[in-house]
Amino acid sequence: MKSKKNLTRFTYENAAFEGWRLCISRGGTTFTKYFPDKKFGGPRKSLDAAENALEALKGMLEGAPRVKGKLSPATIKKSEALLSNL
């Protein structure tokens, strides 16, 4: 499987982690979440979970209020909560 924008595939033969990493930067803040194959039941399912999380996060950040060009603390907190609940 090939990496996509904001989603990177990690496959290492000698490492414990195999899966997808979601990484997106908006308004001066970077959000990162890992989606391991073991937890989600395989590469396809972990990719689906990562894509769904990316869409939800983009939707939340798209019209979010900004303070001096940066995301508001409330938006950052909501976005981090969204990612931690997945």
C-alpha cells in the first residue's frame, strides 16, 4: 500500500510497529495519531480508520476560529480529544 497525503504507511521487518500514521498541521499546531494494523485487524482496516479520522479532523479544523492566526485552545483540545477517542 502506498502512502497518501497526511497518511504515511510504516512497515518495518525488524520493528514492532506496522500501520498508518496520520499527521496534519493547521494553524500552527500539528496533530499526529498512529493506527496500528494489530489493533484494527490488518492494513486495510487500519487505513480505513485513519482515513475516517482524517476526514473528521479536517471537518473540525476547516471552519475553526483562530486567534492571531493560530487555532484557539478550545479547538486544539477538541481535536486532541477526537483523536484520543479513536
